[in-house]
Amino acid sequence: MSRIVNPARPDLGPLLAPRSIAIVGASDRPGPSGRIFASLNALGFDGPIYAVNPGRSQALGRACAPSLAALAEPPDAAVLCVSPERVADAVLDAAAAGVKAVVSYASGVGRMQHGGRNAIDVIRETCARAGIAFCGPDCMGVLNPATRSTLYMGELLDAQAVGGDVGLITQSGSMAIGLLTDVRRYGYSHVVSTGAEAVLTSADYLAALAEDPATRVIALFLEAVRDMDGFLAALDLARARGKPVVALKVGKTALSREAALGHTGGIAGDARIFSALLRRHGAIEVQTLEELTETIVCLRAARRPAGPGVGIVSPSGGHVEYALDTAAHAGVELPPMPPAQRDRLGVLLGPISGQANPVDAWGNGDFETNLRAGLKAFADSPAHGAVVLITDTMDGQPTRPTRYVDALLDVAAASDKPFYLLSSRSGLFRREYADRLGAHGAAQLAGVGPALRAIGHAAAWRRAEPLPGRRPAPSPDALAAVAALPAGDAWLDEARAKAFLRACGLPTPPGRLAGPGDDPAAVAAEVGHPVAVKVIDERIPHRTPYGLLQLDLAGAAQVEAAVATIRERLARHFPDCADAPLLVERMTPAGIDLFVAASTDSECGPMLVIGLGGFLLEAVRDVIAVPLPAREGEIAARLADSAVGRFLDSRSGAMFGGAAPLAQFAQAVGDLYAAAAGRLGLIELNPVRLIAGGAQPVILDALLATRTPTP
């Protein structure tokens, strides 16, 4: 592990690759200190190991020092096997001794006091002053098989098996334990259990592993990101160094967010915007532990798919149908075999039904020949970036295992594509096959759904190019309108919100506010029939349930009747608002109603959200999120992946101008929000209507919130 020094954080070298270690709270009783000591011996750690315990003269087969400061020389790292109330004192001792790395496993440190102050505050100040890399508290610590060092609280029984090239960073200690239980297909360059992240965060470890020569792939298990700017910069660094980052984030539902809050003190951010940030910065997001595992295996293989499209060969018709169904549920496309390869394969196998993907190699003639021919057809196909052979076999199975690995490796040797042997169920494979495949640049995968998604992730990561940045470019009129916004935290009613948006160059229906001295029928005639009439008063949160919004009024008589109805209902339900002004607007023709909003997420920062609007917003919830400011082409790319965008770019959606007008409109809204530099807390436009033949969307309703900018 090379020494990683960033001016913004302490040197992580003593923590990630310590050359000498002190065990504070050393004891011969069963517990963390004994497990750590046993693991160091199992790894063959050849640096000094010190025992520190003021209450013992000896422990772990060596003399105990009363404190770290009493040692003849400072160790690189100290592990604190002490109770939570003693952690702050131990950190102060480490600072006095010149120790540069400390790990605390204790839970509940944040509830402790030290000298009348919160213990965490004392720890943070001490580490900042002394340049200590502090891991935890409430963590499992750090394991580095490459340097045969460990500050990890769990005991290693097979130290030789854990080493590899995957760097694991997890905020959950139990996930560190769980992911270390299976090292059959890959091992770890580092395992870092970050815990409550009182000092160092996941971003710090990610940046260090991005620079680490022993790490090829980085896996993240996240509950909350506490340093978003640092985290995104670390993702960019990993991408620049050619190291894929695979992230599994929990805390996406209301219940799991509450659990994350109670467990580590983090607040989980909006799932969609975090997913968008991961995508923007080159990381791969997965949804399950199975998908995480298979994606790591795919990315570790010597070859990664140069293009999309998976070709599948199976010796069983049942596996063919299962793969087709599973791929459809997983959202993975299996492109048909091109005619040239299909025709050649048909000569050997006989008539081929369907798309010839997957290929049922049972066919006619010699089975071994058929299998190789199917693999060769996909190897030669320009439509397929990866080749998969599905067969189930397992260590210790009571029946004779299938022997298809030779055929797969023979065909793979003459191709530059990645080849995978795939078991249909997760966790099901033979270690012997996994080792042979890995030695020849192929890989053993398990579970059709997770594996196909993993191959897709690997292909997308290899093909992805960062989108160029762009500066928000609102018009001078928009900047002037922003400057004229009321100071402080306030809500703008619909009439004022639309006036602001019009001043910024965004389209709203023609309309005017009718105050107490105005005749709404005369205003309607001026605006142009048919019109909508709606109450404008911030004291009325919802108009529709009380009939305070009247639509499609075609003449003066209808307007007068509607106004009388509205006034009667105001007097009955909201007597203090009886004289509220009325917004009279020309009706907009029917079309597609959309939702476009800009706001700031507490964890992930400014974001733009686009989806179906009106009543469909709550019913469908098919929305996309884009971090702000949007990058060049980013909104259009995200729309292309959404149901809304696919419809607008279809033949039916062409009458609404396709997805381009929506992308341009949404970008203008996002630019306006970003350029407001904190003076706007919310822009919510619902619905925004796309009209057949219209040049751009029209804002039918709007809600804006101003904010006091944070210094």
C-alpha cells in the first residue's frame, strides 16, 4: 500500500498499511484484543505489536505498557479495545504519543461526555490537531492482506484465502463480516469497515483505494454519504485511474432511512438523485448483494465487454426458457443472433426457432460439437459483446458434474470477447471451474438475473464517457428577475410565481389577476375565451376540493356564474378570504401533462426532477432526477432511458415534438434554479403541458419558494 497524502485529510498510510500496531485494552480474556492478535499472527505480520493496558502487567504474551505515551516509540496505529467512555481519553493518549492512526470499535461513543463536552467533538478536534487518521467508532476496522496487516476486529482463520484485488468499503460492520464469508471467486486488497465515520468518511477511503496499486475493483456498501463533494471527487479519481466502483446503497425507503439514522447518525438522501450522481461520476449502482457480487466478478475478469448484448448457449430447453423469462424481468436485452451466424448454426443444429438467443445446443448430431458451434456463433456475432454458457454444477453434488469448461475455454481462446460459465442459481458453482476460468481470463457467474445485470454493468462501464460540464446560461432578464425576488424564506403564490417565470422567459398561459376592483368577465374577454378562473390566496392550500377552480368558461355569462359560485364557496369555507383575487387565464388545449421541479436534497444537493404530471404524478411515480447544474446532453440522455422520453421519441409522441422540447425546457428550469445561487428553495411546475404541434411546454400551475442563501 503506497502512502496516500491529501492536504485535506491526514495520511491514511498508517491506518491502511501500518508497520507497527498497539493493542489498547490488551487482555488474555476472550475478546477483540485476542482476535486481532491471532489474526496478525495468522497473516504473518512482521512488525512490532505492543500491548497497552494500565490494569495489567502482561497480556498477549508480552509486557503491557500503561499508556501509548509510555511506549519507547510511537506505533503507526493503535486499536482501541476499550469501552465507549474511555475512547476519548485513549485518543488524547494517542495524540500525546505521536500515533498517527486509531481504530475504535466501541458503540455509543457519541452518547459519551468528556470533560463536559461531547466525546466525538473531543475526538475530532484531537485528530485534526494531531493529524490522526481515525476509523470508527462502531466499526470492524481495517484489513490489508497485501501487507499482512490487520486492524480488523474479526479473527481470520484462513489468512491465505482472503487476499485479492477488491477493495471493500462498508459503513456496516455486519456487511464486512458477511462479505468476508465467501472468498471463493475473489479476495480483498482491503476491507474497511467505516462505522459512524466521526473523522474519516467513505470518501477518504475511496480516494485512497483509487490510488492503491493492489486494488483493481472497489465495492461500496453505503448507508449515507457525509462528504458528498469529497465522495464525488473520489469517484472521479477512481474513474480516471481505470478502477470501477460498484455501489450498493441502502436507506431508500422510509423504514430503512429511519434505521440508518438510528444506526450511524446519517440521513439517507433521495434515492433517485443519488443514483443520478453515481451514474454521472462513473460508478455502477447495484440493488442487491447478489448483483454486487456478480458485478465484482465480471469486472475482475481479464476481459470486459466492449459492447452491449449477451449471447447465451444452454444444453437445455428449460434453461433457455428460464433465461428468456429472467432476462425480461431483469430488463436485460438478449439481441437476436445475426442471420449469417444463425444460418451457419442452423446447418449443424437443424431448424432454429425464435431469435436463436439463447441457443439450445441439444439440437441434432453430436452434443459437444453443437455446444462449441453455439459458442462460436456468438463469438463471431457483431451484435453480442459477451458470451454465456449456462449449466448447473456444484461442489459436493451427488451426481456426476457436467464437463463443459473445456469447450468454453477453447472457443474463448480464439476470441477477444469475455466468456462466462453461468449457474442458474445464486451461489451455485464448482470452485474448480471458477479457478480454471479465472486463470484463463473467463469467469464463473451464478444466478441468471444478477449475472446478466452484472454483464450489462461491465459493458456500460467500459463504454461510458464522462459528459462535458456546462455553465448555466439564464438570460439577462432571468437574472434580473432573480435579483428582484423577495428576500428571506417565503412562498410565491401561483400568480406571482407565473409572473416571475414569464419574466425569465418560460411560457405560461395568457392571463391576468382580477382584484377587488376588476370585472373578471371583462378580464376574460381581454385574455380570450375559453378561460380558467382560480382563487389566489396563500391561506388556501388546496382549491380543487372546494370548487375554487373553474375551467372551460366560454363566455361572459359562464364567467359571471363561475365567479358567483367561487365567491359563495369562499364565504362558506374560507370567510376570511371572501375577497381573494382571481386569476383569469386562457385555457390551454389538451395534451400530455408533465411534472418538472428543481429543489435541493439535504444529502445530494441541487436536483432537477422530471416525470408525468397532474394526477399521474402520484399514481405512476415514473420520474427521473438529474443533478444540477446539468451537464451537456445529460437531461436528454436521462429522458431517453425513461418511459416519458421513450414515448415522446416514438411515432405517437412525434406529434408533441419528441423529447427535445421537454429536455430544453427542463434545462432552462434547472439553469434558472442553479443560477439563483440559493435564493430559490423550490421550483415546482405541475402540470407542464405538451400540446400537439406546440413549440414548447406550457406551465399550467407553479409553486415557488424563496430562501435566504446560506453563506
